[in-house]
Amino acid sequence: MANIYDVAKAADVSPATVSRVLNGGSVSPERAARVRAVCEELGFRPNRVARGLRRQRSDVLALIISDIENPFFTALARGVEDVARASNLSVVLCNADDDPEKEAEYLDVALAEHMAGVVIFPASLAETDVTALLDRGVPVVAVDRSPESATIDTVTADDEIGAYTATRHLLDEGYRRVACITGPRASSAAMVRLRGFLRAHREGEAPRRRPRVIYSDFRVRGGYQAMSELLDLAEPPDAVLATNNLMAAGALEALYDRGLRPPTIGLAAFGDTFWSHLVRPALTTVHQPAYEIGQAAAELLLKRRHAPDIEPQRLVLPTRLQIRGSSRRTAEAEPTPTAAPATSATGSASADGRTVPTGSRASAADAVVGAKQSPRLGQPPVREQATGQARATGRGRLTRPRRPGATT
């Protein structure tokens, strides 16, 4: 097996020059091309472990998420990976299950393995501790929420505005008993979305009554149990905001089990997943830019690797409301789908979708601007309107990355 000295001899350069080429150092383009050609010809691959030991840092990033079953994290992981690969870094995925102890074990591994950096969705604001990594010079970027143990770079979506806009939409549609299914009280994401929901109620024209709020876990089971609890009330809600996509799936199942379906009880949810348009009526969702969040987090991490003393930044990316039939009372006359729902006389109308930039106080009727057909098989036409730009705090500006061709 060829080694660095064989490459240096064949390329007529010094071993130090070969090392600089492999590590992205300053070498003339002609020499760099010659070294790479010889590496390819000899089948030489650098020993990443040995190189990491010499540099006291590996070429691997750790991505620690809370729930690998949530499609949000699938798209986020893709964004992190695409940026990392462009910089010759690999990504190892760690599923912490919102368990601070399990998360702490992964943080210990990242420290022991001299990982190049960590992107983390903290399991707990109070218990997630990244200080040991920061003390060793390992850059850490938080997604969605920042732990209390340190002030670090954070990338999130504008969840409060997303929840506010979705709730306003339900009220504009004529629903008056709008409830909220949200996550645990210890979850900052749950509390931020609840804050938007409550603000929309305060500013809306609904009767002055205390809106129903059910706290549960961010999973299908939690959504099912919460919706069942709401339906058992003497005066159940006429619409519900579910603050993540798995909860929405559970809420839909609970409705179906009671012989109910939207929009008889209106439903809107956080997280625009692949199945949102497959149910009938299609599900109204707050789209979170998960892929772009992953990209931005990885870019911040790489930036901090090269400039560790810059001021921590907090980037807030915009969300948008995707209006579909589950929240539109005009679709109430739609018949229950049969084995072939495409033959329904009202199917095409109920499947229509519209996009409202979150933060807009316009009613649903004001949001329709030019339609285009989605490239995904079976997806209904989607009408879109330009969203706002990303916001950043701290030094530097965020240029919104372009999404890949595939939607997430």
C-alpha cells in the first residue's frame, strides 16, 4: 500500500508538499494537481485517524438530534451533511431521544474523539452542558434553542410568528373555540409556539374565553392522547393547532377513531411533511425551513472553526403557512374519501393549497398569488407567495442558502 513518501517521490515533491495538498494548505495549482493525480494513480488514501491525532482534531462533525423519527430532522441532517461534505468533513448522527443523560454520553464521545464540531438540538435548556467542549476549543452550534450552560451560535425558525399566523388563519376561517396541542412545558420550542397561539387569541375577534391548551410529548402518541382529551370535553374545540407534525398525525388518528375529520374540526400543524398533502382533506401546515436551518448551522460551525473568537450569533429563519383543506370551512361539504378519492366531485377543490408568509395578518383570501404545479406525484397545486428574509443577531449577515431540487 502506497504511503506519503511514495506519493512525494512519484510527484517529484517533498512529503511536506503532499501533506499541504491533502490538508488544504497553500500549494501552487500545478503542484497540487500533480499530487492529486499521483494519489489517484497509486490509490493513496490518507489515514484520517492518524491525521486527527496529529492535529488533535478529527474530520468528523457530530449532529445530536432529539427524535430520528421526526421528518424535520431528516431534512435538517441533509442540510448539515451537504455543507460538511463540501468542506471534506463527515457527519455522525446521534439520536438523543430528548434524554439529557443519553445526550451527555454523546457529548462525552464527541470530546473523546476530538470531533471537529457539534451541531446539537438540546434535550434540555437547563441540563444540556456543552462547556467541556467549548473549553477544549470544539465549536458547538445549537438548533432551535440554546442551552443555558453557555452562550453559543444558534439557528432557529420564527416559530412564534408561525404559530401566530396559523392561529389567525383558523380564526379568520370562522372557528371560535381554537385549542392548542403543544409539547412539554420544559421545551422552549413548545413554549415559543404557545406564545404565538395565545397572542393571536388576544388580538383576534373570538369570544373572550380562555383557550384550551394541552401539554403532551412531541410524538404521535402524545398527539392522539391530547386530541382525545379535547374531544372528551363538554364543549370540545372546533379547531386545533398541533405544534409539531407527529402530534398532528396522532390528532388525526384520534379524530378518525371518533368518526370525525377536518374541517368539521379544523386542524393546522407545524411541520410540512411528505404526507401532509396525501390525507384528505390535505393538512394545513406551518413550513419550517429544516434543510436551510441545517445548512446555516453547519456554516456557522465552520466559520467558528476558523474564527473562534467572533461574537456568537442567533439566526432566525422565516416560516410560512401552507393553507390546505383541513382548516378551510369552505371544504366542509367534501365527502368522506372512498377507495378512489380522485373520483370525488369536490376533490380537486379541497386539495387546493395556498401559501401565506408567516407574519402576514392578511386573511386566507388575500394570499392567492399565481399557482404552480408541484413536481411531486399526486401533490395538489400549491400557490406560493414570497416569504420574508432571514434575520440575524450578532455580527455578520446570513445569506439564505438555496434549497436542493428535492423538497423535504
